[in-house]
Amino acid sequence: MFILKNEIQFDMAHYLSGYEGKCKNIHGHRYRLIVKVASKTLHEGGQLRGMVDDFGNIKKVLKEIKEYFDHKLVLEDNEEGRKLADKLSELPNAFSILMLPYRTTAEEMSRHIYHMIKEKGINVREVELFETPTNSCIYMED
């Protein structure tokens, strides 16, 4: 098995709708995303001969993911999230808000990112999303 590994980092704020713990307020993280791409074989011909994939292809997809999340306030697209987004839109400086159909936990985000990469034709094996330097979630499918 051949496994390629690449990573990016991005800054993002989020709000955990319905959460009552320490992180109940809007807060941000410096996320670190590690992506592993796997294949049992290498390409036998053409430009990709001897490769699992071109690192440039993987980097392009990761750049799109970074741009999708970076420096945004990410909210769950539910009643509470929509109310918060409406209130913030009344402020003089517009927030860059991204509404997602799930609670913005590391678990849900890692699954979402996995599928974003897979949809781009990359043979993703797993993604690991660090919310802090010591806390991460790994998502993979069998």
C-alpha cells in the first residue's frame, strides 16, 4: 500500500448550537488538516507513471478546502444558527458566515471534508482534523 500525506492549516470561528460547556460561546481555532491518499498500485503509464497521484492535484483540492473554511464564522444551519447570522448581519462590518447542515464539531467537519476530497476524484483514505494541537478527529471509511 502506498500512502501520500499532505496537510494544510486554516483559521476558523464556530458556534456549537445547544452546547453548554466551556466552548458555548463563539470561538476560533487554528485547524490543522492532514489528508492521506492511498493506492495499492501505481499508475503504469502517462504523466502519473510511478505515482499514486500528483501532489499538485492533492494540493489544489486542499487549497479549495482552505478557501472554503478559512477566516469564516461557521454556523449550523438551524433556527439558532440562522438567528445568530441575522443578528450579526445587522453589524456595520459584515461577517463572512458559512452555514452548514450539521453541528460544526471536529467529527462532523472531518467527515464533510473527507467527502469534499472524494468528490474531487482523489482516492482519500483518511482525514485527520486537529482542532487544537493535541485534539483531533480521524475520519475514514471502510
